[in-house]
Amino acid sequence: MQTVYPQIVTSADMLKSTIQLEQLVEKLKKNNTKVAAITNSKLYGVLPFWHTLIKNQIQPVIGLTLKVQLDYSPVSIVLYAENNKGYENILKISSGMETRELDLLPKKWLHAYKEGIIAVYKADLLFSKDSLEELKSIFTPTYLFVGVERPSGIETEEEKAIRKTCGEENIKLTAYHECRYVEKDDAFAFEVLNAMDQSVKMSDFQRKKPQPDSHLLSHEEWQEWFTDVPEWLSNTKLMLERCMVVFDKKKHIMPKYPLPAEITAKDYLTLQCEEGLKARIPHYTHDYTVRLHYELDVISQMQYEDYFLIVQDFMKFARQSNILTGPGRGSSASSLVAYTLYITDVDPLPYGLLFERFLNPERITMPDIDIDFADSKRMDVVRYVAEKYGQNYVSQIITFGTLSAKAAAREVARVFGFESSTLEAISSFIPSKLGITLKEAYDQSSKLREFIQTEDIRKKWFDVALKLEGLPRNASTHAAGVVLSPVPLVDIVPIQKGHEDIYLTQWPMKEVEEKGLLKMDFLGLRNLTIMERILNSIHYKKQSFSLKEIPFNDEQTFRLLQKGDTTGVFQLESSGMRSALKQIKPTRFEDIVAVNALYRPGPMESIPLYAKRKLGHVPVTYEHPVLEPILKETYGIIVYQEQIMQIASQMAGFTFGEADLLRRAVSKKIREVLEKERSHFVHKAKQLGHQEQAATSVYDLIVRFADYGFPKSHAVAYSVISYQMAYLKAHYPLEFYGALLSTAIGNQDKINQLVLEMKQKQISVLPPSIFKSQSTFTVEQNGIRFGLQAVKGISYPFTQKLLQQRQRRSAKWEDIFDLATDLSAVFFTRKNIEPLVKAGALDDFGVERSTLLATIDAAVKYAELVSPTEETDLFEGDSSPFGKSKYIKTDPLPVMLKLQFEKEVLGQYFSEHPTVSKKKTNDKVQHIWDIMQSSKDSFVHAIGMIQEIRRIRTKKGEAMAFVTIQDDTGNISVTLFPEEYAKFNAILKEQAIILVEGKRESRNNRIQVIAKNITLY
């Protein structure tokens, strides 16, 4: 006998079920299932459910569980899509409720969207004859059923009356059973999940317990539970079998760019491109005309004209709104059309970028133009698109977060009532490795195994965590994806309320794209925001400057890159990348493109060879003469996917479209495909007069590098940003560091790193000042001024109030009491003022910091008396009738205490590093920066303050340590092997100042000192 399941709630309905599709489909097959319905409270998970069941020859039914507000009372109801019209109406019902955040569906909506929908009225405690009659007035008898539940197979007290009412109203009954977990023994795990959903612990007496026996019933259980009413089962089966929704094969649903009726998108696009080409390349050659019209022909064949016009339109808006955009991203930078429309800023012809890498006429795919915007203004562009095309046609895309191994372990432990210290311990037992599973953690962590095996409750905890791991936990907005539709989105996908009046799809990106909708990525790039800050800072000094003015052959920029001086430079910051730059010693823009493409696992093995060939240390060789013009720019090394396509074109006469298909096919490394393509390639190469052996060896080269090759279009586009950042650092260092420091507020380690680097370059960092500082770091004539927001303990509202009051005044505050009166007692508090005093921001009053700290409380009382609120000033700005308060004078702070206060609120010793005075007493001592920069391994003497101590044991069980020390110029790692560790361990304490004597060593691009002697200073 075949089984049917009328109510399955899947885990896509977050925290409402533990049912995952893989486990579900196995059980459905085992139970000989004919039809199964998904009945989540939203339309989450509908598409994967439908496809999975179709794939396994089970009829899927799309349902939606909700409550309807009838005249008499709300009722629980399940709506099923009988056909595609019903499915479309369910999309509208769910979208309408979710965009308005309604808990109850209005009765009139149900009436308006009833076509193609079968309704099952759940006969719960709120069941009434009046409600049934109301539903009868909406649905005809063949489209309305009543679902009767028998919890654990037991007839409820109300069932008799329900059956009587339905008989009188001539409404058929169906068996109702909500499945929320697959197996019976999953019940406890679901109960824990349910407690999570309620945000309560299992021991909480207010916890609502879920319905028991909510597993997938076997055929025998269905028969047993409803043995006296077989017609209910028959009605359920017949009702579900009627529900046939068919999804068409994927078709592209392209939006339209608004144009007057007499102008076609094709003509308008061509006009825009031709005008753009004249503007961007006034003296263009015939090659540009041929390439432009070839691209336009391909775009026209694929009917993508509107797409390009839409993108150029919002890019035009960004330019007009002074929103910085990236020069290009991905394969779209290989399009001349995109360049002439100002979508990208990369001219593809000089760099040999191939359009087929972007749009291949031999492989029809949706175009994919991803755009980078300054991350602080990305939403301005999204809002523009939503306003232009209409709220109902534009949406952001949902994304689901799942319970990771750590999250599942902690959440279940919390629900079990484990102590917070135990929760912390559990986190430490699970390795911090991306994507690790609890099973892997159990295998790898002996501490976790020991923890689980000590108590039965812990075993139970782990069993539940294993079952809940990977379940959807929360929904958020995709960082970049935006959907644009030519018809209202609710006709195609379900939507819900999003942010800033822009809807959110109920389906994630893969499912949205599967329905054929156009997805565009609006990416926020932090480096563009940094560049925007730099440019604003340059313009603030009344200097006229544009990124377009940057020459790509600037010697000062290349010198900076050759030294690996790339802190803050996009894509080139890592120590490995710095090392690559030092090896390659870039002298042209193409070297930066190559290093960006090569610096990845696999290809990076070619960096030393690239460097040696570039510098002339070894000769450049080619597998075949045909390769020389293609690989000359990369010194005979295949670096880019485009080079593979060019090789196939030159050697075997492939079109670039065919060459792209070859590259994709070969990169998958499937043996049958490799052999088939080998014979194809060799055959075509022989037709062009090449020897079989030569063709075979070149094909082998293609195979070897097919999955190493990087898209050159992307490398060029992103290298433009890298080069621009490097140029700004070389020519506008103050503005560069000021922008970087402002962006780093909240990341103390980054600020400290930047300040150290600036000191090494003799760039002054000026102390915070209530008279001169702004909220963020600012450029002044002789350095960079510390921003108030970077002082630890200072709130944003306080900073804004202080700056606001400062701007209103015609004269400076005379003293701390004047400041207190102006800020009022609301803002002038010890909590707000003490960090400023410790940071030196009130030094301009000409009073010792110790005196200011001692006077804060008196000044607070003064403010409470004179200016208790922002609105109240008892003396209307003149506090003289009250008499002037005086400072409580005290001895100056000891130097070390003053420095410790600075470290506390500024994250660093600002006035002077504690090691400076110590270094003056020893002529042999070297600055840590000088040791780091030296190219020789030699015996060194360094004085530093201990920042971190990491003690370990060797394989022999001997103790040793790695110690990080710091002076005013930088940090360095000191290694103490067992013999030295035994001698000096007793003096190793954090914040201690020590003299280290030892040998400088460079290993794996990391510099360290091997300690031979340590003295406490």
C-alpha cells in the first residue's frame, strides 16, 4: 500500500522542525510514499522539497500553514496548491502576510486568492460551526476539508462533535498529522529545538511542550490510528493527488530598461556605446570598432541589451552622486561595451582581455556584472534601483545561517541548563576550524571526548547537538545580491519585509536564480571607502586631484611596491604577498596583475621562477614558438585563463568561444573528457600544420594549467585598485594613513601597527585634543591628529555633543569648569571625561593631568549646579554670580603611571615608550625596527617590553618559550630554547622590560631572535 503525508514541516521553517531533506526522502521511499506535502509557515524550502521529491518519483505538494481572521474568531488552516494558479495565489498570500508582518490572514484576502487552492480547516480547540460555515462561503465543498488530529492515535474529546458538525455541513474529513521530525527517537531533539525557539531552558516551568509523536507515521501507524475511519485516509489521499504544480524548465526573466516606445534597447545601447567610445578613446583604431560591434552583436543575439542599459544607468547615478565604484570585477572587465558605458574602467584591448570569457556565444548563460561600491554608500545605489523600477520589482536576497558545530553545542548546552563556565569550556574543546563538524571535533579533541564520557547528561547533550547541527537558525540579508524583475516579484518568488522599504526574497540566491530572475551583485568594498576618505582629505586641503590623473608608470609607486611597503594596500598586504613583491620587484603595472593572479595555492609555486626570469637570472623558454607572443608578458609562464584560450586558438584554430569551453571542460579533470578533448585538439592542430608531438605537449600544458589559470580580467581590474592605493600611499602619505586609521577605529591592533609604521617613517601622530581633534583621525599640516572616537571609553553621542558645542562657541573653553558648564551635567560625567584626561586631550588647559583627574568630581558638581540639563542654564551662560571654582592641585603623575593611563585609553604608550629611556643607557642596543629591516643574520642587542609569552613543550617534553617584545619602533619574536628557558624563565613576565642578546634569524619570511642571554632592565 502506498502512503501519503499531508502535513510535513521541514527544518527550513526555522526552529520548527528537525526534518532535513536527505533523511526525509530516504524515509519516504522506505515507507512507499506516493504523495507528500510541505506545509511550513512560510514558503522557505519549497523549491528544494519539490525538486528532491520529483527526483525520487514522489509527488510533491506545496502547502502553507497559517491562521485566518474570520468574523467570529481566528482559525488554523492549511492551504494547498491544486495547480499552478493555486501556487501563484499561495505566493501572493505568503508574500502579502510577510511584507506586512501579519500574524493573521484577513478573510477578504483568502476570498480574493482562493482560486486553485484547496483548504484544510484544522479541527483544534477553536473549531466551531460558525467558522466552518464562513469557510464554506469562501470555498466550494470540493475545495474545503476539515483535518482531524489524533495525537498518538488517541481520539480527542471534541472529535465526536466535529464529526457531527461536518456531517451536517456536508464537509469531508481528512486525517491530520503534522510531522516535525523523521524518526520516533528524534522526539527529544525536537523538544530541545522547540525550547530554543521559545528561548527557554528545558527546566523552565513556563515552557510549552510540543505535541508528542510528531514523527513520520508508517503505513501501519496511519492504519492503526485511523482504523475506524478509513474514509479519512482515502479523502486525504484523493485530495493530495489532485495537487499538481509543475515548474517549467529554467527560463531567463529579463527586466526591461524604460525607453520611449519609438526607441529600441538595441539602438539605444549602440548609440550609448559609440558615444562612450568617442569620449573614452578619442583617437580609437579600427580594432575598437570591430570589437565593439562584435560584442554588440553577441549581446543582441542573447537579448541582453536591457541588462547592460540597467547597469549603466545605476553606474551613472553612482558617478553623479560621487559614489566611488570599482574599476571592474570578474569577467565583465573584458567587455569593451562595459568600458564604453562606464560600467568598468578597464580598456580590455591593451591587456588582451577576451570578451568570450564574459559572454560566450557558444554557451548561453546569464550575464554577470558584479559591481564594487564604497561600502558606506552601497545602499544608496540599491535604493536608487528600487525607486526607479518600483518597490514590487526589486528585492534583496535572503540568506540562512545554520547551527555550526560550536553554535549547536553551545545552544543545546544552554537549553540543558549548563553553567556559563561549562559553555565556555565546550567552545574551547571544539577546534576553531572553519566548517568543522561535531563528529570531526569528537575525533580530534581528546578533551571533548573526556568531557562527554564523564556524565550521562553530557552524552545526551552531545547526541542532541549532533541531531541539531546544520539546521537553519536565522535569516539575514545577502551581502550583495539584488533581484530585478520585469513583473511584480510576487508572481515569481515569495517575498517578505526587508530593510529600508526594500523587500527580501523568501528564497536564497540559488533558488531565485533557478526561477530565471536576474540577480545582480552590489558589493560593498571597504577599500573604496578608504580611497574615498583619502580623496576627500586631499580635496579638503583645496588640492585638485582625481584617480584618473594617476599615471601607471610612476617610479615612486614602484619603489614602494618593490620594498613590500604595502600595509593598507588592497590585495598586497599579507606577508606572503610582500615577499612576492620583493622577489618580483615590479617595474610595470602588468607585474602587479601577475602577482595578484599568482598569489594563490598552486600557482604561487611559479612566483620564484617568474621573478628569476623577469630579472634575467634564468632564460625565458617556451614549449613551442606559437606560445611566445601569448606568454611573453608573463615570461613563458601560463598565469591567466585567457592565455589558455589564446593558445587553443593559435595552435588548433579554436574560436575563443570553443577555447573557453575547452578550458572549462579540461579543468574538471575527468579522464574521458580529457581524452576526447586531446584527440579534438591534436586533430585540429595537425590540420593547421603542427606536428602531433608538438600538439600533444601543448595540450598537456593546457591540462596542467587549466585549473591554475586566473581570470586576467579580474586580476587587471583589482590590480588597478592595488596600484591606485599604492600611488596614494607613495604621494599622499598623511591622507593615506589618516583614512586607514579612521577606518581602523575599534581595531586597536591595527591602529598600533599603523602608528608604529608612521613613526618609522617620521610621520607625526598628534595627541587627542578637545580643541583640535575631530571624531575620526584628521590630517594637519605637521601630522595626523588622533580622533576622539579612537579614545577607549568615549561614546559617539558624547563626541558629537562636544564637537557641536565647540563649533557653536566663538572662544575656546577656559578651563575644565567652563567645559563642564557648556556640556551640561548630562554629558559632563566622570565616565566621559576621565578617559579624555588620561589620553591628554585636556592638556591644552595647561594643567597637570593629575590635577585634572583630581578636579573631575568638583567639575561634575559644578555642572550639576550651573547646567543640570542640556536645556537648563541657571545663569544663562554667565556663571560669575556663583563664583569660579578652582582646580584641586596635586603632584604630577609618575611617568610610568602616566604612560600606563595612555596605554589604557589609547591602546599604546603615546608620550614616550617606556623603553626609550632604557635604550639611552646602552650604546650596543639596536632599535627593533632596524633589526627587522636588516638583511643580515647577526648577533643583536635589543631592549623591549614583554607583550606576550607562549610557553610550550618540545617533543622530548622539555619546556621552551616564544616571547614577543616591543620597543618604540616595533615588535619582534624572541625564541628561548630549553637551555635558555631554564635560565631565564623566572624573569619572564608580561610588561617586564628586558635586554635580549642573541642571534637574528630569518625563517619562512619571519624574523626572530634566538636568545642567548636575557637581563631584566
